[in-house]
Amino acid sequence: MQFGESGDNLVYVVLGDSTAAGIGGSYDRGIAVTTARELARRYRVTMTNLSVSGAQLRDVRKRQLAAAEALRPDLVLLSAGANDVTHLTPAGSMRRDLREIVQRLRAANPEVRIVITGSPDMGAPPRIPRLLRGLASHRTRLTNRMFEHEAAGQHLTFAPIARTTGPLFRADHSLFADDRFHPNDRGYATWFPALFSALHQALAEALK
């Protein structure tokens, strides 16, 4: 998809799970299209969304990464982690998958900038049984701690979705879609400030 009519060309690739695919809301108001439109204020953007609902990090590595490598992106948004939280993926496995994803993207384009979101607060969705919400939130924190540590060590940019929006989703269940699990359009909109900030920060650092 093409966005913007002026500025430098920017090859933008979105990887990840149902959140990147826009499940729960309208695709045109989801995070892939909305972030591309935001970037198009400064760049001429070619956006490719390779995300697939249900994907864990290993699925991103196995089923989405090769297509991303072929595009040699300038900027990548990796919106994944929620399914690893709910499937109890070991932190070591997630770390290895993330490192391979980053390594291969940088081999394809050494100048690529990568933004990672980690998992939203998986203790917030009403579909999660009440007795399991505390465990889900704990797992979210552990998973995102790993993402933040890797971001610092690998010069990635972390967008703190769970930290900035988790309390909103816990307080207002109208931010969820009818499936009581995914955000709706209003819910995804709460993510945009963190996403916009992280994407612009990543690009600004690339210019230093």
C-alpha cells in the first residue's frame, strides 16, 4: 500500500499477530494503516503488512521473516508477544527468535530501524477468566521485561503498549471488540501515541 506524496521513500514492513492484522476493528483504522499514514506526513511510504492472526514470535520467524527480508525494509514494526504470553512460551525461546529476526532483517538492510511492542496487558481482556488474569498480567510483565532488555541491548526501539494502555483497558471494557479479547477501533487508538512516538524516535536515531 502506498501512502504520502512527498518526502524520501520509506519501505515500511509490519510483522506480527492479530493486533497488527487489525482483528477486532476495521483494518483501515488499525495500527498498520494508521502508522503508515502517520509516517506519510514526512515520507513517501510503501507499507507491506505480513502479520497473521495467532502468530507467536516463532511464527514470525518461520512464516513472515523471509518475505520481509526480500523487501529490504527501512523500518519494521513488530507487534507480537500476546500469543507467547497466553501459550506460556519460555523467555529463552522468545529471545532466540527475536534475535534471529533482528539479525536477518539487518543482514537484508544494515540501516533498518526496528520498533517492537511486546505484549499488551493480557490480564485486561474480559474473555480471560478472572482467576487467570493475575497470572496473565504477571506473564505480560515478564515478557515485556525481556523485550525491553533486548531493545536496549540490540539498539531497537520499544513501544510500551502494556504500560501505557493496560490501565485504560482494565478500567473500560468498551475498548474491546465483541469477542471480548481484541481491541476495537477505539481500543487500538489508545496505542497510537506510543506507536507514533517509537516510530519517529527510531527514524530520528537513524539520521544521527
